[in-house]
Amino acid sequence: MTAAAKRSLLAGLRWTSLRLRLVVVFALVALTAAVSASGIAYWLNREAVLTRTQDAALGDFRQEMQNRAASLPLHPTKDDLQNAAVQMASSSPGYSVLLVDKRDGDKPIVGNSNLDTFTLDNVPLSLQQQVNRRQPSEAGNTYPYHLFWQRTSIRGTPYLVAGTRIIGGGPTGYMLKSLDQERQDLNSLAWSLGIATGLALVGSALLAQAAATTVLRPVQRLGDAARKLGEGKLDTRLVVSGTDELADLSRTFNRAAISLEKKVADMSAREESSRRFVADMSHELRTPLTAITAVAEVLEDEADSLDPMIAPAVHLVVSETRRLNDLVENLMEVTRFDAGTARLVLDTVDVADQVTACIDARAWLDAVDLDAERGMMVRLDPRRLDVILANLIGNALKHGGSPVRVAVRTDGDELVIEVRDHGPGIPEDVLPHVFDRFYKASASRPRSEGSGLGLSIAMENAHIHGGDITAANSPDGDGAVFVLRLPRDAEELTRTARDRGADARDEEGDAT
């Protein structure tokens, strides 16, 4: 599986992904609609089935009570009741009949079509009371006794129980109709509706997946294109098809990419032109500066014999010439970094000897305290390390306070050099900018002799080694602390750079 396919799969599985949310929303809508429709259908069918069964049984029972129970003698015997109940139940199969009459002393006489399934104990007491209660005669009610029914459950089986009484004297009749078949039919309907709901849910998920794929594929392509654009592939474009909103979005992206590519190309051209100008200017300045520097050194040697009014001007010319020469050298170094032509020339050196040589060459031995053990061997570019140390120590001497302390130690595979001064420290608003080019905190300091490039060049030299420099104020409030971290062996870094260059050349050859 490719990396892009894995990213797409993981993106589809995340809860925050649009695809998953779309599928969930579709599923919830389908589930709600299916459950609602199934519930309404089940309720309507249940009422229709029960009402139809109930009306048929009650109508037949009423008719049988009128035809058979009403034709019984005024004081029927138990056999009369029994025969009538059997005839009533047999004429309309599906329910049992119970006939009850009373003798003197209110002793009941019961006739039952099936003693095993239907007795007076199966009739709810509330229904018996309602059946035997004489109803008041009103305009809309001319009969003293009515037919009443009730749904009940006997030993887990649903039944319809109904009862009525013969008007003008006669037995009271009860009917027991099993609703188990209707329950089974309704259970089958419920299972069918449940299966239909599940199928609707699965179908909605598949539909949502299809819709998400259709909608999100252009969005995914747009995201991939934006990612490539962010990685610097400014020639990335989208294939536009259709006239919908996503097509308009793709066209907008292409227009933005074209505009961005043009602006970046213009900026790169201007930057390249600026670098070329600085490089050419620095190169052209070196020849006259060499001559001027030679003349300035001669004037400096003769300054003591010159007119006292002229000597200060000579010293000023000499110092400014040296400052201009340093500026030109720094500009050329910056240009090499910007052009990517700066390279490491590695050598194995003793760090203590290297730091001592740097301090001694600039006559800083009296102003710098060195804490470094001999024998600490590292592999790096000695010239660039000298530039870093000269800038860090020189900056501490110029803007900090003596004595400046330089401590050297190792931390795992890193070389750590700490330069600490005893000056006023670095203002908090200046700290983020100390390594910026041409930045000088002139508002809080006298006029600086530096160019504002020293710390920037030191940082570039640290980066080319694969290291870094940090600046902070001392925790005890006494001076600033610059910490240089370099790998103890920069050989791996240069080897990796060579490998990347070789791979780039191979890719270019393959492309051609």
C-alpha cells in the first residue's frame, strides 16, 4: 500500500474526517426515517389486525347471544347452558363461550364450551362488574345492558375477553378469543420491518460512501495540491472538469498557484540580482580597498611625524578603512551563504588549542578567561570555528564587560562552547534580533564599530556545521551568555550533503 493510500485510509477512519461524518449523518438520517416509518407501519398494521379480529369476534358473539342464548328458557338448566355454549363456540370456531345464570339464592349455574380453557376465573373482575351493571336509560342509551370487551393475558398468551347480558332476563355470556396468531403475525411483521430498517441503514451507508467519494475526491486532490504547493512545488496545477462549485474552487486554486509562482519567481530574480550586485560590488571594492589599506598603513606608520592637526584625521581614515575592509569581507561571506556555495573544509583539531589560538591572534589573552581541557578532539572546519569564536568573544568584549569567560565542554555527541560576559546584559526586546543582519541596538548603546553582520555570520557558520547558537541573559543578572553547540564530528553532515547532491543529479539525469 502506498503512503498516499495509507494517508487516505487513515483520514477516512478519523472521527474528525468529513467522510466519516458524512457516512454517520447519512446513517442517522436513514435510521431515523426507517425507524419512524417502520414504527408507524407496525402501529397501523397492529391496530388494523387487532381491530379486524376483534370486530369479527365481537360481532359474531353478539349475534350468537341473540340467536341462541336469548332463546333459552327463563330458568335454564346447567345442561341447557352447556349445550348452548358448545353450539355457540362450534358455530364460530376460534373462541370459547361461558354462559352464567343464577338460581334462587344467587347460586350461579355455569355452562362452558371448554372447561379446560375458559372458566369464570379467567374473566377479569372489572369486566364482570361492568357487564352486570345496569346502565341508566338516556336519550342516546335505550338498553340497560351493553357488550363490553377487554384485552388480557393468560399464562403469557394474549386474549380478547368480552361479555354481555340478555336484556329482559336470561343468562350472561362471556367469550374468550385467543390473539396468539395475531401476535405471531405482528412479530413476523416486526422482524420484516427490522430487516428492512437494517437494509436501509446499510444502503444509506453505501450511498453516503459513494457520495463522499464523489464529493471528497476533488477535495482530496485539492488538499494534495495545496500540500505540494506548500512544499515548494509551485508548478502544481489541478485538472478542472465540470462547472460546479468544486470546479470553480479548482480554477481559483490554479489562478492562485499561477500568481504565487510568478511572484516567487519575481522575488527570486530580484533576490538573485541583489546577491549578484552585493557580490560584484564587494569584489570590485576589494581592489581599491587593498590599495587604500596599504596607503592607510603607510600613513599610520608616519602618523607620529605628521602635523598634530593632521594626525587625528589620519587615525580616523585608518580605522574607517579597516572597518570598511571588514564590512566588504563580511558581505562576501554573507553572499556565499545566500548563494549556497559555502562549504566545510574539515580537519581534526584540539578545541582548547583552537580557542587559545583565536584569542591569542587578537591579543585578547588578558581579557578572556578560558576553561577548556586539552585533548578534546573534534572534526570540524577550523577557519569557520575561528570566525564564530572571534565574533562571539569580540561581541562580548565590545558590548559586555570584562572579564569574558569561555568554557568548553562536551555533551554527548555535541561540542558546547559558552561565552559569558559581565556587562549589563541584553535588553529583552533585543534578544530575538541579536542574530539578525545589520541589527544593532543603537538606541541603548554608543555608536558601534561593528557592521551588524558578525553574529549573523557566526550563526550561519554554526548552521553549516549542523549546530546552533543561543543567546540569553545570565540567570543571576550579571551579563549575557552565548552558547554554541556543534556536532563533534561534522563528517556525517558533509557526507549526507554529498549524497543528497548525488541523488539530485541522478534524478536530473533520469528526467533528461
